[in-house]
Amino acid sequence: MYRVIKPEDFKNYNGKRVLADNGKQGMRADEGMGSTTERQQGNIAQAIYENCQNLDNEQLDDIIKWVKLYKS
């Protein structure tokens, strides 16, 4: 059984929410708010929230590998 993921589960390193209650990008749960990079981070969180629920572990591992391509 899969764990139910909620918008409030998506937080940045400071513990601030990056998604609004409706699952759209929004810093501190305020839709559309944030700096340019905070909005970019929230857009990625939104894509994950909207698209990953039905993926299996191997598919999720692929996504993690792709994100790690950007990490130095």
C-alpha cells in the first residue's frame, strides 16, 4: 500500500512549504509566491506531486538519478 502524499509534505531545507494546499507551487503555502528559484523548486515539487503517485520504485529511482545529474 502506498503512503498518501500531501502538499504539506513538500518542504524546503528550512522547513517551509513549497506547495499550496491545492498542490500548486507556493512558498509558505501561498500559491504563486516566492523568489525565482523558490518558484522553480516549487514547480518541480508540483510536478512530482501531480505525476509520481503511480510510479514504481524503479521509475522513481530513475527520476532521482536524473535530478542527481544536476547536483555537484
